[in-house]
Amino acid sequence: MKSVGQDERVRPTRRDEVAAAGSELIGGPIGRRALLGTSWLTPVRLIALVAIGVFALGMVQKLPCYNGGWFFGATSQYTHACYSDIPHLYGGRGFADGLIPYFDRLPGDMEYLEYPVLTGLFMEAASWLTPHRGGPQDHAPEQIYWLVNSGMLMVCAVVVAVCVARTHRRRPWDGLLVALAPAAALTATINWDLLAIALTAAGMLMWSRSRPVAAGILIGLATAAKLYPALLLGPLLLLCWRAGTWRPFLKSLAGAVGSWLVVNLPVMIAYDDRAGLHIREGWAKFYTFSQERPIDFGSIWLLISQRFDVPLDKDTANTWATLLMIVGCGALAMLTLYAPRRPRFAQLAFLVVALFILTNKVYSPQYVLWLVPLAALARPRWRDFLIWQACEVMYFLGIWLYLAYTGNEDKHQGLPLEGYQLAIVLHLLGTLYLCAVVVRDILMPERDVVRRDGDDDPSGGVLDRAPDVFVLGRGHHAPRHAMHFQAEPQVRWGVARD
């Protein structure tokens, strides 16, 4: 087998069996004499166009709800699997009435908007573009609000796909994993998660280009939109510790803290003369709501509680989730420091976010979006990616059919409890499977498809090909199963390119 040069782009149709088989639909794998780089349709541009097309298909899938399912019928939005928070929260969180998030108290039990500040600003900006008109039976504003948000989220989806395509310089086609992910198309317009995901993907791109300050600023902004991006600072800490490159990490940490404060401080310290109280109560609603929220759909805690008839309150679930998260992070630290070669940044980022998802007391269907770009960078292999995606699509269908079953009174049209529990199990097993192959790649670097193609850590920035400084165990040894890959190029880990 001909090896891939260090400056040559990796072509999945020549390296991945599933990609090669799928390429038969468009004429087969790329030929050896193909002229690359001679057309305006570069891989990144093509991936952006594919991302737009697949996102549009996801919007079409929501048409039954757009045409009435969100507003009429008890379970229509569930039977058509087209539910979205966006039109419901337009009126439910005061945007239709011109209320200002975090500053104006909401009617009902919620009191304040339960989203982080940057997401609240995103929601508010979309409401500025939505006409406030109509009566109780006029649902045009909710429809327009969803369309406006979908347009803004489509931009975020394209940013994610493009950033993934550009993070690994020699593997731009891995961005197709993101652009074509079926679960991502189905869940993209359920909520506003794509904003934080786009900022996170841009932050990882900046880190891969050895720009730690810009990476930290973007990760801080992503954390101001959703909490999970802050988890990426943990892998950076461990990797920089092993490589002895503390200055880039500290720059990123400072950038993240600074940008997060710039977004949050104006709301945290604001004072409302009308109500005579500090607005920090509205700012803190996201964090208090997360703590007070009971165990909910999709979580392993709900499965245990229902399947084994074990009563679990929110405090117990919070305690166990925190303990498992601490233990899991400790295991990831040991994995990082004991691995034969320093893990790639994307691998650890995927594992820590997956750990958070698996131990959390709620798993909303759109949370799969958090992992899609990380999975494409951590394990860019179509077979494993599609196995995981199939499990997530089954869960997506399972939760809506279960809600249709429970919301249809005595008709029970949908998926019963046992079927929904099976959907949860499929989601957990699919995520655990992908985690397992990523851990295997870390322990056996010769099985890592990125490193087999001649790279070390193309998403690692200053960490790429850097020597180790602090290692526990045997930091360098010959690959244990190299006999299976004798035809592959060997990676000269820890040395600069010639």
C-alpha cells in the first residue's frame, strides 16, 4: 500500500472502506490521476454546501409541526417527531411580550429565563427580527421566530462543519461526518445548542493553529452560551502538563475567564431600580435550575429509577452524577499520563464531554450535537460514526413516540415504557461504544486512523509533535500490534517535520 505523504491530503475514499463504498453513488473513489485544487469547489466549500443542504432537510422534517403540530393536537408534534423548544418559548419566556431576559420577571413558576447569558442574547436578537403581532389564535409570530432562529442556527451549523474541516489540515474531508450526520439534522432546530457548539469548534480550530489566546476567548464565549465547553480546559491542562507547555494553557485559561466575565458581568452586577433588587437572581437562574431539575428523559438515572423501581430524587442524582464525573475525570487523567503516546486533544475532549453526557441527570435529544464535531475529530472513521449515529437516531424517535404514547390518554399510540427504556439503552451503548474505540486508539496509537496517516496531533497546536516532559509509566515503546500495520507510515512522535 502506498503511504500518504506528510503534506498530502488524506482521501477517505481511498483509506476508509465505508467511504469508498458510499462513494459509488457519485462515481466511485477518487482516482490516482485526479486533478485536485483546480476548481473553486474546494473541500471546505463543498462541505459548507452539504451542511446547508442537510440542515435544510432537517427543517423540512419539521414541516408537520410548522403547519400546526406545535399549536394543535395534544401529541401531533410527537407523532411526527418534529418538536422544537423555539416556538413554545417565544411566548413562554416573554419574548412575544417584549420582556428583557434576566431583567424582567416572567409570569408563572420559572420567574426568569433559564438559559446562559449569551444564549439569552441570541434568543433576544431573534425576537427583534420577529414581528410582534396577532391574537391568541395567530401563530405566525411563533412560526417566524422559528424561521429566524433556524436561519441563525444554520450559520452556526456551517461554522461547525467548516471548523472541523479546517482543524486537521490534511483531513478536510472529515468535515463531511459533521455535515452529513443524520442525528444532527434531526435535532439542529430543537434548541439553541448550535451557538455554543460553533464557538467551541472555532476555539478548537484556533488552538490547532497555535493561537491559545483566541482559543481561550472562544471557549469562554461558548461557556457563556452553554456550560459544557468549559470541560475542554481539563484536557488542555492535562496535555500541557504532560508536554510541559504551561504558558499556552495559562493564556487560554485567561482568555476563557476574561471573555466569560465580559459577557456575564453586566448581568451579574446590574441593579434594577424598578424592582429594587440585583439582577444576579435572574443571571443565576440557569445554574439554580440545573441543580434543582429532577432526573429527566434519557438519563441513566431515569432508566435505573424506572427499570429497578429505585426512588431517586434530584439531590441523590446530583451527588452520584458529581461523584461519577470526578472519578471519570480522574480516570481520564491517568489515561492521559500513562498512555504510550500523549493523547490527541480531540480524543480527550470527546471523552470528557461524553462522560458528562453519560452521567448527567438529563439527556435532551439535541445534546448529541455536542459530540458530533468532537467525534469527527477524535475518531474519523465512517463505520464507527454511523453506528453511533444510528443509535442516536433510534433514541430521537424513541423519546417522541414515548411522549406520544403517554400523552394520548387511553389511546396509547406510540412507544410504551419498555420500548423507551430500550431507546435509552441504545443511546448509552452507542456512546459507550464510541468512547471505547477512542480509548483503544489512545492505548494503541497505531490503531488511531489519524496517526496511521502520518500525523501526531493536528488539533493539538503547540502540542503537535512536542516531546513529553511528565509521563507516568512507559511513555514510549514499540506498538504492540504493529505487525498488522506494517504497510502504514510510521509516525515520528516527538520530533519536528523534516
